[in-house]
Amino acid sequence: MGKLNIFFDTCIINRILDLDKRESDAKYEEDRRYLGKILNLCSEEDKINFFVNPSVKTEICNTTKESRRQKLLKVCAQYNFKPFNKTILPFSLPGTFISEEEVEILNKVCKSNPELMKDKKIIADSAFCKEIDILLTTDRDLADINIPTLEIFTPKELFEYLSKTLEIKP
């Protein structure tokens, strides 16, 4: 098996930065715990690439709190997040354009799940790229959709998948 390419939903980046902050919300704690395990696994294995939308870097650079901005930039560099962008106008480079067939699939998913309209760009970026294998998200609505070309996991689901795929002990 070659390298596994995982696309991070935007919410994952902030969650990474908050790995050391405990929360009372059980789902948040589960995500935080498993995301830490995934990142440790990435540090130990050379079998995973992480991708993000280039807008993540723009959002980080626009973060007004200097210390948080520096921490976010450090995290991006530490895990070598690679930019990828499936282009829906307006767009930023690097990117590729979305096909009419992909637009139809995306519209069908969003029509069946109106709460995912906000995630339309994330779905397109990850689902319609032959190089992307998995979308990692903490959004349960997004994790529950079915797109034949893409596996969508929460941090716990991804860690369990990686444990089996990479033959790692949990």
C-alpha cells in the first residue's frame, strides 16, 4: 500500500491546537483523544499525507491573536499539511475545476442533507480528487453521508481504521 492521503476538514486544525485542553463534552473529548493518537501515529509512520484547503492557511494568517496564529502555523508545518483545492468559483490556487457530474453529485448530497450546504466546498475538495482517500471531520452530519468515491471518518473511526490498515496496536 502506498501513502494514505487524508483531507482535514477545517474544524480539525483548531481541534489539533486544543489537544491539551480538556472539555466536559464527551464527543469533543473523544475527538481530542483520538486525534492525538492519529497525529502520534503520523509521527511514527511514514505512510500518511495530510491535506487541507488552502483557505485554512489564509484563515490562520488572519487570526488576530498572535500567539494562536503562531501555534497554528507551527502545527501546519509540523505535520506538513499539503494544500489542495477543488475549484468552485471563486477559487484560490492551487486548484482544479469541478466537473458537471461532480456538481450534480454535490447538489444531490446537499439536497438530501441541507445541513451540509456549509460543507459543500469541503465535500468537493475531498470527494472529487482521485488522490484523496479519506476525509477527517468532527462534524457528525458530514461523517454520516455516503459518497462512493470517499471514506469519511471521525477521529475515532479513522484511528480504528488506521489501526487495522497499518497493523498498529490501538
